[in-house]
Amino acid sequence: MPVQPAPMPVGSFASYQCDDGTQVDVHFDGIAASVSWPDGRSVQLSQPKTTAADEPQVYSNRNVRIERAADGLHLRDGGNAETLCTETQASA
């Protein structure tokens, strides 16, 4: 079973490049996260439940879902297919 990434520290930030060409910036704030796109759009997400150490960290709202997993960040934006995103920059 792949090892899940450690939770992002409160106030940390990461940029991601996705396989479908999407770029997003994510700010992590404990059980909340905000996702921003280059066009200025942003959404606020929250964790629906407490995440165990061996589970991916999921943040979501009605339209957007991100999951931090061993292989990267999985992004689902509205009705679009889920895409895998690779971290390109991070700061704690």
C-alpha cells in the first residue's frame, strides 16, 4: 500500500501542474484549503471528515474536490474528469 503524504502544515502553500494542462495553487489551513486558478477563480474547500494517517487527505465543496495522495494531487473540478497534478512548488 502506498504511503500517504504527511498533512500539509497550517498556512502552507503548494503549486501544482496537472496532466490535463490545468495549473492550480492550493493554500492549506488545517481542515480547510483554498484552490486558485490562473484566471483568478478560487474556491474554499473543507475536509468532510477527520483523516487517518494511512488515508489520503480529501478537501471538497459541492463542485470541487482535491485529494492529496501518494501519487500526487487528484483534482476534480465540476463535471470535468479527475486529473492528476504534480507539485511544482511548495512553502511551509
